[in-house]
Amino acid sequence: MNAPSSGLLQRVQLPRHYRIERADEAGATAAMALRRAIFCTEQGLFVGDDRDQADDHAILLVARPALPETEGEVWGPVVGTVRIHQLENRIWQGSRLAVAAEFRRVGVIGGALIQLAVRTANTLGCERFVAQVQAPNVPLFRRLQWQTVREITMHGLPHHLMQADLQHYPAFAADEAMCVEVRRGQS
């Protein structure tokens, strides 16, 4: 007996290989559009745009999938982003971590963005790296060796001010490219 096809959700096959790197001009534009889609439209945290003064001096990082059949030689559209900026001497902050809804089930993009964010800041002389994390995302950060400093409320929602354990995020070597590549589902 064949199962009826109506009403069944068909899952789209998502890429397995992703590159996380500093945004170029096109990547920055795409990242800002993704942030608006998530923080303004989906979550309703901001009206119209989520840009603030931190964007004037932040480093924007983006995640892109490898296009099928290119073995990681051609990278697709931006599917995730995070920004980092220096709050004060040697103290850095990550913020506006965003992954496109259809790519959240990949399970490695957010962690890879966090890894590159902290490693980049560590390479630039960071001694303390913090983030204001929405409460539902705290378990992810804890798995990535972050600790809650205190619970706070931002934009009317519960957040945790969290701090990364920098020992788990080594600085890049002088001759090493400041990027991260991840592959999901490999045995």
C-alpha cells in the first residue's frame, strides 16, 4: 500500500560543507538582510532595521555553503552571520548571531560562527569575550565552553550575559587563514 503524498512535508537536501569567514562587501549586504529578516521580521525585536553604532566598527563574519559538486571551490549565499567588536581595550563582544531558518537544522553553523568570532578576537588580542545570549540559545553556548556571568533582560526578553573560555578558542597562527570550514554528517 502506497502512502498518500498529500500533506507530507518534503525535506530539502541541505549542503554538507560550509565556510565561515570575514564578510566581503556582497557578504556584508547579504548578512544585514539576513539580520533584518530574523531580528526584525521573525522575532520582532527591532522595527525596520537592527543596525546600531556597533556596526560602524564591527567585524562581520558570514557562513556560506559550498555549492553542489564544487568540492568547496564555489561558495553560495550567506546563510549565517555574527558580528564582533571591541567594547574596550582587550574586551570584545559578539552579537547579532543569526542563521537562516532553513539552515538551523544543519546544527553546525551557529557553533562555527561562534568559533570563528572568538578565535578572531583572540588573534586580535582579546583577553575577555562576552555576548548577550537569548535564553533559548544558552545550552548551545554552554556546550561551546561559555559561562553565564548573570541573567539580564534585553528587548523585553530573557538573556544571559555570557563569557567564553578563551582556552578553547586558540588564536590563529600568523600564516593561518582566519576562517573555519565545517562539514556535517560525515562518519
